[in-house]
Amino acid sequence: MNAIVCLRVAAAVIAGMLIASAASLAQERYPSRPIKVLLGFPPGGPTDLLGRLVAQRMAEELGQQVVVENRAGASGGIAMEAVARAPADGYTLAYGASSNIVQLPALKKKVPFHPVNDFAPIGMSATGALTLVASTTVPSRTLEEFIAYGRANPGKLNFASAGAGSAPHLTAVMFNDVAGVKAVHVPFTGGAPALQATIQGSTHYVFDTASTSVPLLKSTQVRVLAVTSAEPMPALPDVPAAATAGLKGFVVTTWNGLLAPKGTPAPVIERLNKALRTSLESKDFGERLAAMGLTPAPMSPESFGQFIQRELARWSELIDRT
């Protein structure tokens, strides 16, 4: 009887070793097939363009295809939910932006995913800033003058946005809160029509992406008053940062990053993070991002996870208060 027991124990130990060895071998060989990256926005937008650029570079580093699949809808929430429910094996990832990773859950308390509880952070890819673009129908040439006018005329200004809950909308909400300006929100179906409305003068101001603001510097219909980054941007060197031009403490960055389902093995996360960081640190990649008004932001999985928690708390507090 003892011999039989011993044989069973030995067999169990050997089986466990074989399973562990197989799992280890599988992780060492990762990735052994194409990786799918779900992106919650339509083709052609800034997040889509950047996501595809990142996927292309990571594919070169990983030696496997990295295929981007657009699943637009629910303000980017459909893709996030699909990844949260996907197998935690490193073959289904989410490429998201600040708007659908933290701002959407902060705005809508019943979204079917949680940015911290349902995902394993891989790393941030890039950060950017928005610009405050004001119609020349508002009699102000500087940020300070614009804020003074808004305070003196509560409710008379209106601001455009790419839609309720979008990053430009929430940035404007934060701006109004910090600046003490009361204004009316006019949502549009995207950033382009929101900017066009401001150019035409039917809305008074809008927060727009930095890359599309460069051609506006010579416009006689709008003025680019400030950027939301902590310092002036290389692409807009003559446009001051709001934080140093009359609105102390107002810094808002947009950002993008890569996440996996919660429970994805740590070696897989590290492999993906290494491929992402290597891509971001190449000179030509940085130059391509700079042309889009973005800055590479390589970050460890741990640091990215902590950053997401801080951003979620920040936007939740603002939305609850306003």
C-alpha cells in the first residue's frame, strides 16, 4: 500500500513539474501567434493612427503580427469590455486613451469594466496636450483677458466639444471650474465639427488637439490662447501654457496606453512592455510622434498602473463635484 501511495505521489509531482515546464516554455515562446489589439474608436482618428503605429513597431520587436481591430461604440467602452472578458493569455489587448480608460468610468458609474480591477497595465505610449481655441468674436487676445471676460459675463459664453464625456468636453469642464467661468456646453459628433463651429463663430471656444491647432495660428477667425501642458509645446512654441499664463495649476494631458486582461502572466506583460519601450525609444518613432504633437512616454507596468489610479481619482472627483 505504501509503495502504491509513493508511486501516486511521485506521479503527481512529475505531472506538476511537466505542467510547470510546459507553462514556462509557453511563456518563453510568447508570442507564438498573432496578437489582436482592440481599439475603441473609428479608423482615422488620432488614437487609431497612433495605435496602428505602435502596433506596427511592436510587431517588429515581437516577431509576430500585431493586428489592430476597431470596435468603436459606447465612447470607447465596447472594446474595453471585450478585452476585460478575453482570455488572460496576452493575445487580446486593449489600446486605449485617457477618455475611455479613466474618464468614461469616472463619468458613468455603471460601465461594464473597471480600469484597475479588470486590467493588467502594460505601459503608456505617448502623452499630448489640448489647446484652448477661442473665436475672435470674444474680445480677448490673451488667456487672462479671456478668463476676465468669461467671469464678467456668466452664462454668455458657449463652448463646443467632440461630444458629451469626450476629453475636450471634460477638459473644458475642468477649465471652467478652475477659472471660475460659467458657460454653456454645445456637444458635436466629433472634434472637426466642434472646431469648425468655433471658427465660424457659432460657438465661442473649444479645446482641440495640438496637431490641428498649428494651421490656426495664422487664422483671423480664431486665436490659440493656451496649451494645457505644463510647458509650451515644440509644435506651438509661441503659445503659452495655461498654468503659467493666468491659470495656475491647470495642467491636462491626454495619453494613450496598452492594457491586457487581469491575470495575464507577468512574463508576458514584461515581454510586451519591453517591446513597447523599445519602440518608443527609437529616434524616428519619436520624430513621428512629435509631428503629431505627441511625446513618447515609456513607463513600467507598475508606474502605468499607479498613474491610471491617480487619473481615475482625479477625474472622478471633478465629475462628482461639477
